[in-house]
Amino acid sequence: MRDGSPVTLYCFAHAGAGVSGFAHWRTGTGPGVATVPVLLPGRNARRREPRATSRAELLGALLGPLADEVADGRPYALYGHSLGGIVAYTLARALMDRQLPAPALLAVGASPAPHAVPLRHDDTTDDRLLRFVADLGAAPGGVLADPGSVWHRSVLPVLRDDLRLAAALRAAALADAAHGPFPVPVLAVGGQADPVVGAVALDGWARWTTGRLVRRTVPGDHFFVRGPHAPRLIGRACRVVRRTQLIPGLIPGGQQ
């Protein structure tokens, strides 16, 4: 890694979201880290683009620009929250398959390992899916009582497609498992009050890396990405892997 180069931290959001949840990460990660939220197609500024629901569609939308950015060898890391975790993993593998520099770190938050069985939503009614996201705190109050609301019409289709994407990426990862784990350290972060993704699901990432897996817990529920603790933790980890050039075992401490 080049002396003086900041670590570029590419961030990928949870299902149904844009990139607003990472707005405070630009300062929250601290010095030496340049946070770059990556917007998936089909939302916000990319809302006119078709949403990706397969690995091929995801790579077609994101891989080319990302490959151009990392090709010069500057240090970079990936952070994905919930759905974003499997998105980040998929992109990391695809970059390495192109013989491009590997990320210094793969960090995932509230994201089970690819082989963990996710909650299925493809055969779930709208009402049950809305109740699930409401229980997680991802839906505004009153949305269950108003199926014609703007939130219901605009967010629910994106959420469904994102969950299809997550299932497709996990299936692709399992199909590609014969290539073996990749040599990138993984930092798996969970929320203390997350009702969905617990320690066992996060520990499963050890199966997917020949580097070290470190698991940390921060205050918050499934959406702890919105708080101050995750960016501080990820920022410290980025500075450590940059400074040590990936010396194993030196990801910063915390609750495990």
C-alpha cells in the first residue's frame, strides 16, 4: 500500500435502501478513510435503471466502475450491511477473479455468511413482509394500516427485488464454493439487540476466508449502521489494515 494514501471504503446498504444511511460515515470513520457509498440500480439517482435480481445483473451494474477505481492499487476495503454484506462479498470475489488487487478488508454488518439459511420472502404475502420489516424498525408507523401509502408502493417492490438478489447471490456463492475461501480478512459486526442475525450466523464467515475472522458487537438493533459505533469501528479497522499491510490479528479490539 502506498504511504499516505487513504483507504477507500466502499459501502453497500441493506435491502430496500439507498445510500442515505451512510451520510454520517464520511466523518464518522475518522481520518485516513474515504467513504464511498455505492448506490445500487433502481433507486434514488439510479431509479430509472432496472433493479438487479441476479449476480450477472449486479456485476453488470457495478463491477466495471469499481474495477476501474481499484486497478491502480490504492488501498480499499468493502463494507456491506445486511444485503450489502453478500453484495460486497460478491464484488470482492469478482474483482479478484479479474486478477485485480484484493480488498484490504471485507467488513460485513448484520449479514449472515452465504451458507446460512436466510428468511425466505419470495413466497411471503405483502402483509407478512411488511410486518417483518416493521418489527425490525424499517417501516414508518402506520404503514401496515395503509396498503396504498407511498411507502408501500415505492419501497415494497424494491425490497422484494433486493431479497431476490440476496438469495441469488447466496446461491451463486455456494455454487462457486469449490474455488475455496478467499485470502481477505473479514470483520463481522453484529448489533447487540439484532433479532435476526446473531453470533452464529456471523461466525459462519470463517468458512469463507483463509484470513482471520474477527467478530465484534456494537450497540443497536439490525440497523446499527445508522448509529455512530459502526463507522468508528470500521474506520479503525481500515487504518489498522493499512498501517500493518494486513498483518494477521491486528484488527482493533472490541466486544466479541
